[in-house]
Amino acid sequence: MAVPVTQVGILRALLQIERNLTNTQRDMRNNATTWRSMALAQSIPVLTLAGFMNSAALAYQTKLGWLPTLQANPEWPRIASLYTTMGGTGQEFTDMMTPLNAVANQLGPAPKTTYAEIVTACDQIIAAINAPLSLWPE
């Protein structure tokens, strides 16, 4: 006998969405800030730094692909219903995903052959991705 999907499971999935989107947003901004500092200090070889950024771009794309996968799950209407009950809308997912996807898709092919190009790419990320709302500094 399988364990049924209850409201506890639905809540878990909704919380996972929140964690995934919030953590991806925070990681994008924090990573860009770190990469920018490394480029300005020229503390590691430019190709190594570019490799870090390319790896992160792939990881971001993977993490952002989880929500569309979940939206195709037969339980999605229950997850969306719970979110609506909490006062949320489906548009909010789009509003969050649009800038995150843009950064994830633009980071990989962005020019990263010089420190100056890396600083430019990082400045663009920092301008596009604000820090998530938080009770305390992160």
C-alpha cells in the first residue's frame, strides 16, 4: 500500500518551491558579488573563475527546471490551490522565475575571457537580482 499524498506532502512541496527559488536568488547575487571581488583582485586565473561561473550557470538552470517539472505533476493543482489559499497567485511564480531564468540563461554564454568581462557580467547579475526579503542579513 502506498502512502497517500496528503496536505502535509502538498505543504512540503510548496515549502520546497520557496526554498529553491529563494536560495537560487540569494546564491546568484552572493556568487556574483564574490566573483566580482575575485576578478577585481585578480586572485585566481581568469579561466578558473570563468569555469566557476559556467558551472554555476548550469546548476542554476537545473534548479530552475524543478518548478516546471513539478507543475507538470498531477498534484500541481493541489499545490497551487494551497498557495492561493495563502493569498498567493500563479503570476508570482512567473514574476520570480523570469529574472532568475534570464540570468541563468545569459551567464553561460556571457563573455568571460578577461577580468573586466567578468566584472561586467557580475555587475549585470547584481543589478538584475536583488537580495531576497529576509528578517536578518544573509
